[in-house]
Amino acid sequence: MLTPERIVSTVCPFCGVGCNLELHVRDGFIYKVTSPFDAVVNHGNLCVKGRFGYDFIYNPQRITVPLIRKTPQRPGERTQAFDLSEWREASWDEALDYVADRLVEIYRRDGSHAMAVYCCAKATNEDNYLLQKMYRALFRTNNVDHCTRLCHAASVVALQMAIGSAAMSNTAAEVIENDVFILTGSNPTENHPIIALQMKAAVRKYGAKLIVVDPRRIEMVDYATLYLPIKPGTDVPVFSAMAHVILKEGLYNRQFIAERTENFEAFAASMEKFTPEYAENISGVDRNLIIEAARLYATAKNAAIYWALGIPESSHGVANALSLINLALLTGHIGRRGTGLNPLRGQNNVQGASDSGAMPWHYPGYQRVDVEDNARRWEQAWNIEPGGLSRELGLTTTEILSSVGPGGVRALYIMGENPMMSEPNLNHTRKKMQELEFLVAQDLFINESGAFADVFLPAASWAEKEGTFTNTDRRVQRVRQVIPPRGQSRPDWEIICDLAKRIEKRLGRPQTAHWDYRHPSEVLEEMGRYVPEYAGVTYERLEREGGLQTPVWDRQHPGTPFLFADTFPRGRGKFHPLDYTPNAEMPDEDYPFVLSTGRVLEHWHGGTLTRHSWLDDLFPEPLVDIHPGDAAHLGIQDGDAVRVTSRRGSIVLRAHVTPKTNLGVVFIPFHFREAAANLLTHDILDPQAKIPEYKAAVVRVTKARPEELGARAEPQVRGRY
């Protein structure tokens, strides 16, 4: 006889929108997902991932017991072990003791520079706070980072430079209050589907005018008043040309500039060279479209800019983001409802992980590690002797792996990340993973990175633990345990605390920092004591009031739907003069195409979750999008096997001939290890944000033999294609 149904409210574990879910449970099994129509974020709407993508929890390949490699791994000889016969099961005590012994051994021998950790934007605020705390408080290193380095790091740096804040300034749902909005470097129908619904409603129902600036003809172009088909990497000329027009035609907001900004004269002088004609010559965008877009944005009552990874994932990503920020400061389209600068976050908790200190240059709350007062504050918070915490900026994600080797990083702890899919130039990444002395993976599945590990620690899924996520709107929401952890898997925060106590004991630092939490609510309260923006966020309030948008300054504060009404965190917003820097690689005779990478609707990031879900049946193999004109020139037909080659690697996959991409541009999703897009991308970094240039590697495309597809020789794609 079936037990009565239970319905538990929680938050979606996929993109940064933070949709509210209702998980329907019977006999301990989640059998259905719905969403309440009064949900403030998504109003009952869910995309295919949110509604159907939870079944990875029950996949038989999930690891639910601690594992230790049978054969000890030596630096330089480390191999991938996907086959469970290469591992042996262990108790939690044995696994954690082994991890603690090896980490402490390496730390004592080589010091803090040898230690590094990847936190996780899929994990909760509490998980990330504790993991960065463990590495900073016990191993005295700031080599702490997570996937924000590979997505919005340049946006974060630019926003901090210009206004002193790194978050989305407004709420995504405010798009219906926009008269005009710019969408650039973002494909929301695939990446943020619920925000895309709101954008479509803004145009169709509320009369907003949409300007799309993108090298691909994404679906939102069908709703646009203007489409600017930009060449990859030419964002600065196009948006600076818009600023040039606004300046020349006197459409800028003089009062706002005088009262709330600085460095205007130097900025205006730097815009002189960015004429629409100059921008057209570089970007391929018709000068008249640039002029029309500038006028439309500048003369709107309420205008906003929304962007995603097409802007920051560049060797000049900070400059790209600054070109957008300059436009908002120039027109005063910030600090009010229905305006703003809105970087759309990709993962469910990338905003919260950043807030929680999972970055190499900042403690929780974006407090710089090299500022003495900040370091002293956290030493007191964690009961550490004065001067105990490192004042040295840590290594970023890409720098951590690049520094692996004698005298550099020797031990790496990975919670929920997958650098063997997400890092650029994966052949180089593989070499560095092999050179590690000790590697720990904490995850649900043995993915491409976890297969290199010495120890695998099985984590509970989002439906099996308590915590909070902070979405792209800065909205902190409760994640609730719906079912018990499967097998012996444990919540991440419990694993970290258990391990930290063992490390603390071995280092002879009794009670250096508190690790005896009874519930993640206590972790959030600790964070709120030292991060002013979270001071008023408690589990009690979240249960009573629903989500709270940070900053929440105290327990009576209602939260902050939009930022900067009166001032910017740095005081005045700062204009930044800009120059045009070409992409690190430019097309030539040998490599005539520009490769862009990104997501598809049915999958998510490295595929660790969605490729262990029935969603994989909807999009089961990688495709390369190529324009019909380019395909005809190469003699390629839809469905043909093709080889895509860069200066770093080569992959074979099936062609998808589509006008969605523009001439000279090809697109490959990065979810598929069978044809990993990041074997092709290069690891040249933005000098300020240290983010790789994922969106503009150059490649050549040639026909391949069907048998080169191997097991994929017979077409597998169904669903949308």
C-alpha cells in the first residue's frame, strides 16, 4: 500500500534563475516535480531541466560509498579510473583519515603554496563557506576558487572597478518594466529559459524594445527591434561606438554624470576614435544599426543591459564588460527599477559561492585578502593567531593547474567541479592533472576529473541535504532535504567538518576554528556575523518570508530588489577609457573559422548531472553548428561527420547546418566528453580577471569519415533535432 504523498518546496539545482520547485515524494521516491504559480521567481514555469532533470539522483552509476584507488598514483603517471574495479570501498573513517594524513603530510613538507581547492557553484552557501574556511584557516592558503573564474570573472572585476559591487544590480523579472533592453553575449532561451519567458513577455505584452548583439542568430532575435550581428570579440568597438553617438548627439545624462560619476572627461576623450564607421569596419555591424541602437537605448525612460558569458569569456573580457558599464553610467540607466547592469549567472549558486568567499582574492563578502583589517577580522572570527592568515592573493582556477609541479601545487581538493571538461586547452589540463601528487574528489559521480583522484568522497545531492542557494537576482532561498542521502553519501558540509577536525588535530591546532555545527543554519549565521550583506538572512526568516535579496543589513531589513538607488559602494561610479584589443587568435587561411562554445537547453556545464539523466536522450551527442553558406563551400551536409581542428587539438562530431550561426562562426556545446570542445580552446587569459578566452578560438572544419565517429556513427540525435 502506497504511503501518502509528501510535497516539499526547494530550489532548482541547475541554472542561476533559482526557480522554486515542489518535489512530490511517495515511499521515499521523488516521482514528480511541479512549481507553485505564486512562486516569486518563476510563477509556476519550469524548463525541461527543472521539471524532468532530477533523475540523476537514482542513476546506478552514482557513487554512494567512499572509494580509495587500489594502485597508488605517482606524479606524472596518474591515470583516469572510470572502472570501479580500479577502486576499493572504504569506511568514512578510513577515507577521511587517509585524506587528512596525506594533505597534512604535503602541507608540512611543502607549505601553504602546495595546497589548493576548487569550491563548487552547485553546492550550497554553507558548503562553500566551510570549504574555503578550512583551506584558509588550516592550510593558510588563498588558493581557493570555483567556476566563476571560467564564466563571469571579468564581469566581477569590471563591476568592482567601476561601481564597487560584483552582483546583478536589478531583478530579472523587472525586464517587463524596461522600455528598452540590450541582450548581448547571452542565449537565454537555452541558458536561462524562465528569464527568456519574461523577456518575451516584456516585448509582446508590455511593448519593450529589444536590441540583440550577438554573433549567433539566437531565438531572441525573433523578438528584437534591432539585431546587431557582431563578429566575436568586437564588443568594445560596437558598444563604444554607441557611446560615441550618445556623446556626439548630446543624449547623455548630464545630471547623473555630474552627481554620481567620475573620470568622465578622460572617458569621453577615449571614445573619439570609436566612430560608427570604425566599429563597422572591425565588427561587421552596419553603422546605421549602431547609431539606431545608441539612440534607442539613450532616449528610453527605463533601459537595462543583460549579458552572459559571451562578454566576459575573452582575453579582453574586463574591457568588454566595462564598455557596457560605461553605457549605463553615461545614460543614468542604473539605480532605479527597470534599469541596471545584469550579468546572468550560469550555475545555481555561482553568486552564493562567490558571496561565501570561494575566490582567491576575497574572503566572504568580497573582502580583499591583502587588506590588513580584513585579514585581522577573519582571524578573530576563526580564532586564529594574529598574522596567521595569508595576506597573499591566491591562485585562480587556471593558475592552480598551471602551477602544478615541483615547487608549485602538489595537492588538490575538488568539490563538485570538473576541470577536465571546463578548463581550456584540455590536453594541457590533462598533463597537469597527471602531475598532481594527491587529488581528492567530492562528488556524486566519477567524472572526467574525479577519475584521476586518489580518494573519492560521495556527496549527497541537493535533494538530500539542507542549505541555501543565492540566485542571479541575489535572492537567498532555502534548499530542503526531501529524501535521505542514498547509500553512505553525506552532505558536503558534514564531510568538510569531519575532515577539518581531523586536519586540525594532526596540525596541533586545537579548536583553531569552530567545526562542531549541528545544522547548516549555524554556518549561515556565522557568515552573516562577518558579511554585512548577509547579516539579516536567517533560516527562520527564509522559512517565514521566502527568499531575501541581498544586501539584507539586519533582521528587520526587507532585502534589496535593486541596487545603487542613492550611491555606489565605491562612492561615485567610475568611467573607464577603453581601447580595442583584437582576439588572441584571428582567422587565417589555415584556421578560417571562429569557434564559440556554450550550452544547450537539455544539458548543463560538464554534463556530470544531465548526462546521467534521461535528458541525455533528448540531446545525446555533440553537434557543431555551421552556417549553410560555409557548409556549402566545404561540401558539408546536415548530419555529416566533420573534424574540427585548432592549434591545440582535434575532435570529430556531427554537423548541424543552421542559419542560427553567422558566416565564419561555428558553435560547439561543451557538455560532451566524446568531443570535448575545450580540447580546441586556448588558455590565453584576460590579464586582470584571469579568465580564459573560450569564445574566440580559431579552427578549421573538414569532412570526416563516418567511422571516425566511432560508436556515434549512427545518428543519435532526437528531441529538438
